Amino acid sequence: MPSTKKENQVTTLDAVVIGAGFSGLYMLYRLREAGLSTRAYEAAGGVGGVWYWNHYPGARCDSESIYYNYTFSEELYKEWSWTSRYPEQPEILRYLNFVADKFDLRKDIQFQTRIKSAHYDESSNRWMIRTEDGESISATYFITGVGCISTANIPNMKGLDNFKGDWYHTGHWPHEKVDFTGKRVGIIGTGSSGVQAIPVIAKEAAHLTVFQRTPQYTVPARNHPYTKEYIQQAKENFHEIKKTIRASLAGLPTPPSDRSALEDSPEVRQQVFEEAWKEGGPAILFSYADLLANEDANETVSAFIRSKIHEIVEDPETAEKLSPTYYYGTKRAIIDTDYFETYNRPNVSLVDVKKAPIQEITAQGIRTTDAEYDLDVIVFATGYDGMTGSLFKMDIRGKDDVSLKDKWENGSAVSTYLGIATAGFPNMFMITGPESPSVLGNMPVAIEQHVEWVMDCIQYLRKHDMAAIEANADAEQAWSKHCRELADMTLYTKTESWYTGANIEGKARGFQIYVGGYGPYRDRCTEVAAKGYEGFSFITAANTVV
Ligand code: NA7
């Protein structure tokens, strides 16, 4: 590492925030409002977090716009107007830039700065944080807002360096337009990113070859522009929307049905699914209460979506190849615009790489066990090292110099208290950390709850003159056990997915998300705080534990 003039500087702050996405921006805002000296460090050249990097064609959020935003400020909510039901990446990025401008956040964000390490010093109860270019920051509070799905998974495929064309990962897309006109494009991966990108790239490329490992269920998004009246109505209902989504299970206003799919006759069920299909978005997932808990109930919706695939896709063999067999919803439920329809185009072909796996990337393209495909561009829509990937990229060390990675045995023994804190790492807070509900819903709602809880906690520490707070090991074990027990009651653990870590070679398996829902989780966190931070210990300014 070349030495820079920053090497001997130590900046002293109350709080350091990592990231300038939805989490980092709001955390920074709240800390500053409370009068703490603080700075956010961001690897990218601008705000946005995943929405800065996920610039690929078709990138869009799958939560409805009017709920996929902050609700901490009524003024902000009323000043911003979304244009369509599901916001496109450029619009979300504009929104986050608008937020940064409105609250003048940029002056306290250091861009193009990656944090290399954060070490806790027990004698001073402070964190020493180091950037990759050699700057050191001493801070009382170390807060990660690094995102749950932000570390790209680029599979270790033999020969990638030899490829003569261009290749991209959806999560690190260039900000300049990538022109596919006249090109032979190959895309690997059919998760949310692939499903969004495939129809858009297919319209531009000379030919698109989709390399599919696991077929996916996806339902129509039914995206459409918002009318002025609809937006106006949402603004008028701000307080109601805020209250409802914060108390809800998934950060969205429509409550899931309380009926079992098995209570209805096949005819009634078919009608329910047809209506949800017509409505689009998450409606089908919420159409019955037990779709993610009961195998037979799940089969009803899975079979319905498979029948739709066969209706839409003209070639029966392709339709069969596109038909999934895992439990619907146990991999991230996807919504799409013209995904299955795209396979009716003459310039799109589908390759089943489960049957004939990719052997290597050659100078000309991709070689599977039974064919070779000449390509000009390869798109990796191969996902992320979820939940822990971005935390493990930093060398985080707590008490006794124990690293977070070692404590969590490289991911096999993740244990947190409430998904916010972990024993041995005082004054470290994780916004939407593992074992919080995070990705199982509309993220900004989860993020705001965490930020507000962390801020209240810091205020409590300051008010009571405490140097630090630390999760107790027994409270943490109980929480982790509770999370695992809840997950085991669902079908989530029966499918290999990024939720379980199965998508990353060598990563330990384990379901690291709290499935009990946003509202109940919020209540639990509020109760812990109300009981004087039950399950936590405090370290006084004189360095005694109470
Ligand atoms: P996902 O959902 O993890 O999807 C990744 C896709 O890439 C999925 O189809 C994988 O197949 C496939 N994949 C991964 N590695 C390989 C290799 N080595 N060979 C072939 N195919 C591979 O990531 P996304 O970016 O689409 O979505 C991530 C989240 O972002 C999403 O859930 C939303 O919350 C937003 P597999 O299913 O593992 O067989």
C-alpha cells in the first residue's frame, strides 16, 4: 500500500458510520441532529449504497415506491413524488441524492474511502478505525450500515481472465451505458437481478443466452405510472401509512391473509391466485397465511405459477426448463416485467447449466459440458455473499482482539443479540445485521427502526454517563436460538438460497434472518430498551461493568 499523507492523522469522533446508503444516511442524520460529532465513510463516489452500484439494465425495487422511502420526515415525504409503482434504480438514486442534499449530509460523508479495519480498545472503550488509504479514526461508537446484499458473488470460474469480451456483475455495473446493440450476450443467473435484466438486454442484444442453474418462480410486477391523484392521496395519508407499515409484518400496508390455502376449494383457490396474479407484485405471496409454512399449501401456489409459465412460454420444452420445483417464496420471491414472455423471442435461448454445468470461460465465451457458446459480453447476475459478506470484508476486532469473523467461525456460528449487537463488541451496532428481520420485507422500514433504536440507546448511554454497552452472551444465545427455532418452523430452511448461505462456495449454512416479522420484532426491541436494555451490560466511564 503506497503511503499517503493521511497516514499519521487520527481523527477523533463520537461516532463512525460505515456506508452512505439508506442506513448510513439516516444514521448520520440522527447522530448529527443529536449533536454528536460523526462521519460516514463510503467506498463509492456518491450516496446510494446498493442503489449506487446496481445500475444494470432493468434494475428496479420490488417494494412499492410510496412505501420504499423514509418516513421519519413528513416534510421529506411530501416533497418527493415517485413516478411509478416500482421505482427504477435511477429514480431511487435520485431520491437518495435528494435526501442527502435536503439534509446537507454530504459534508459529513467521506466518499471513495473503504474501511479496512475497526479494532476495539478496552482500556479507552474506543474504536480505532482505519481506512484503506491509511487514515485512522478514533470513535466511541462504530455503526455498520453496510447492507445485507452488497458484496458481489463472482463465481470462481476457470478461465475468466482469458475472456476477450467484456464482463460485468450486476452489482458493480458501470455508470456509463453498456451498449449491447449487435452483441452476443450471455447472462449467468436467474435471481431477481437476472430476471430484471434479461427482458431489457434481450431487446437490445443480437442474441441473449441465459445460463440458468435453478429455474425461478416469478410473478408479474404490473408496474405502471402513478397518477398525480394517487401520489397526492399517499401524501395526505402520510401518518396512516407510516403507522401501518411500521407495525406490519413486512413493512407493507396490506396484511397477509389469515386463511390457510388448504381451507379453500381448488376452484376458490384458483380464483384467489388469479386475482393476485392480475394485481401483481407481492399479492400472491400474501394470498394465504401458510404458503411459507406448510408444504401442501405451498404446492398449491407453486403449481399455479408453473401453470402460468406453461401458458406464457410457447415452446413446451423451454417452459418445462423454466419450471421450478422448490417451495415458492423460499428463495427471494421475484416480480418481473415480461420475464417469461422474453423466452418467446427468437433471439433468446435458454441453457440449463444444472444439467450441463459451465466448465470454463474461454477466450470466446462459455463452455459447458456439452456445448460452447461464443459471446461478446458476459453478465454475471450471480448474486451476493449475503448477510455477513460485507461485514467480513472489514477486519472487525472486539475485546481480547477477537475478530468478528473468528467469533462467528467464518459464518457458521453467527450469533447476535437482536441482530443489532454481538457480545464482545461493545458499542458496535449493526444496522439490519444478521438475525434481524432485514431482507424479509421492505428494507427502509427495517432500517429506520434500527437507526432509531440505536440512537435512543446512544442517548441513554450519554444520559447515564456510560462509556459503553455490550450484549450479554446468554441473551445473545437465547436470541440466536429463538431465530433458528422460528426459521425451522418455516419452509425457508428447506431450500438452498442466499438466505441460507448455500450460494457461496465454502460458506457455512445457516438461516440468519429473524422470520417473526417487522412489527413483532420492533415490539421486542422496544421492550428491551424499556427494561433498561435488558440483556445488555454497561461499562461505566471508570471502566467497571454494571
Ligand atoms: P440471487 O438471487 O442470489 O441469484 C443469483 C443467481 O445466480 C441464481 O439464479 C443462481 O443460481 C445463479 N448462480 C450463482 N452462482 C452461479 C454459478 N456458479 N453458476 C450458475 N449460476 C449461478 O442474486 P440476485 O442478484 O439476482 O438477487 C439478490 C437480491 O437482490 C435479491 O434477492 C433481492 O433481494 C435483491 P442458484 O439459484 O443458486 O442455483
